Amino acid sequence: MNPSTPTPPVGSYAVDTHTGKVGMVTGHEGPRVRLRPLGGGREWECPPDAVRRATATERISAATAYANARSRGEVP
């Protein structure tokens, strides 16, 4: 992230720009940001310069992808 742009706060949706994955910010561990995928799952960490707030479109797209995978039985 740009130094003038704050790290997304806990509870907000963010994009890991290294992977393109959207997740909810669950915490800040030292210099790293912890994200959890929409719908739950294993958390991952990324550096703060690789995280930005997700747009409404990105949040909806991630939620739709999760709902579709769930309807196919691919995720609980």
C-alpha cells in the first residue's frame, strides 16, 4: 500500500494484491495483515503493502463465487 493509505481495519474486506484473493481483515500480526476468505476457511498473511480495500464489485464477485462453489458442494 501507499504509505499515505492506511491498512484496512479489522472487519473490512480487502484484496491481497499478490494473489488477487478477497478476504476479511481479521487482524494485524506485527507488520503483516491477516485475511480470512469469504465464507470462512484458512487465514493467510500478507505484507501491508500488498493489501488494499476491496471495492463493492470485488466483494460481490467473491461472495457470488463462494455461493456458487457451495451450491456445487465444493465447500461446506
